Amino acid sequence: MTGRIIVTAQNGISIHYNGIRVDLDPARTSKADYKFISHAHIDHMKGTDASGNILASEETAFLAEKRGYSLKLAKEMPEDFRLIDSGHILGSRGLLIGRELFYTGDFAVRPRAFMAGCGPVECNTLVVESTFGRRDYIFPPVAETLEKVNQLISDLFSRGIPIVLMGYALGKAQILSYLFSSWDPIYVEKSVLTMNRAHIELGVDIRSDLKSYTAAKEEGLLQKKPWILITPMNSGRSRFVASLKKKYGAVTVAFSGWSVNPRYKYMMNVDHAFSLSDHCDFNDLVDMVRRCNPHKVYTVHGFAGEFASHLKSIGFDARPLKSGQTAISEFIFED
Ligand SMILES: [Zn+2]
């Protein structure tokens, strides 16, 4: 079915389609007919409430629950609506409305650990996340990073040096738990353990025998070096990480797409940084846009302006969609 679609930046992004309003990852409580929650990262769940009519995957609702957010899912999806695996974290989805519009939400195209990448979807209008939409954000292949990190761990272990692997608690920390599971012992910080267990409950093959950092500390296991500790992202200046360095001589490693920027390592005050990301790099983004082959592209988040300019230079009708945009008429179109 072809319907008139209007995209506006009101509360996050709103879509009006066949008389239905859908708010996409709303930033605050919303009165829309449906609220689409792409995934269970906290910054995407700010607009949730108990009124229901939430469009999200079952996994997102489950993970949200574990983080203290109740997502009351809509009993039925509106006609023409489909949730598309966006490959960002477990349960993450994009929203496809007929062939008219595809909203990617946060997405990644590269398969890594237990995650499959997001595939392209042909659509008239593409609303694409553009966190790393700047030319210099190019990530090495996942296998290359994996090899380097394993080499680093091997080197440190041979010298009895413990290592702290850091990535956000939901998503990256499970990928790290999975990718480096052949090493022993591995301890995990509490919030990582909670999310690891939630993944295991959802059928992901992560080791269930990883001990919590607190238990390892209480049992005096941290004195027995080396070990790996997986924690949420912390600055090397934080009291926690500083104490791990001081007490155990631990080496710190951060995993983030931002690490492409040479200043990142110093800003975070970590020993090593790798660009293992749950987002697309610049080339992935351009490739995705080409393969979706849209007539119109809206870029959101990160380098939205720069990415839209690049897309224009290669022939796409693209513009950034800024949250809080007042010139709504700018963003009205008809197919
Ligand atoms: Zn996210």
C-alpha cells in the first residue's frame, strides 16, 4: 500500500502514515499512536511509558525489563509495518513501512560474534543513523581486531599481567564475553553479568560460568594473576579502573568506534583502544545507502550534516534531520 508519509523531528522523529503517528525512539513521553523502540540502550527508552502500543522486538522488551524499563508491546503491528534486524545489539530492529520508509535505528552491517549484520532494504525514504558518517571513521575488519587483541592478551598473560576489557554493558560486553571466551579466568563486572545472563536466557551461547568481579575479589582470586576482567566503559581516571591499575598492574583496553580518533585513547586514559563497533563505519554507511537505493535520505545522530553532504555529492537527495528541528515543513514530502 502506498500512503502519504510525513517525517518530522518533534519528539525524536515522528512518522505520519495513513493517519497513524509513530514516534521513533522518542526522547520523552509521547502521545503518538505507536512508539517504536529500536533497542534497549537507555538513551532509546526515554519515551517509554506504561500505556502500551510500543513497537519493539520481544528481546528488546526482555532486555529493557532487566534494566528496569517496562515496555508494553502493542498487540498487533499496523498493516505494512515490519521490524528488520538492525544488527546493533541483541533484539535491535529497524522499522520498515511498506516500501515507503525504512528507519534503521542504530545499526551495524558487519557480522560479529553472535550478531548477524543488518541487510539492505529497498525503500523510497531512508532514515539512516549516521553516528560515524565522517570519511575518516573507517574500521578495520573484525577478524583483524580479534587477532590483535588475542595477541595482546597472549603477550600480557605470558608476563602474568591482568587485562581489563571495556565496552558498554549491554551489547559490547557480551560480544567481548563471546569473542574472548577461550581465555581463563575471565571475571565480569555486575552489570555485565546481568546482561550476559539475560543473553543466555534468550539463547545466546555465552559462557555461563564467568564469575563476577565481586565474587573473585572476595575469594582472593584477583591476587592470582593473570586474569581478564570485562567491565562497562570507564575512563582510566575513574577510581575503579585506577585502583585496578595500581593494585594489580592491570592493562586497560577500550572497544569503541570512536577510537579511530587518535585522541580517544588519551581522552579515555586507557592503554589500548580498538575500533570494534556496534555501528557502521563510513564505508558501511555509504554502502547501505546505495543498496537501499532510496529517493530521499534523512541522516540522524553523530555526523548527520557531514554525512548528508557526502550523500548529496554522490547524487542522493539527502539532508540531516535534527531533533528539535523547528522548520518542520522542511521535512514534509510526498511519494
Ligand atoms: Zn545503541
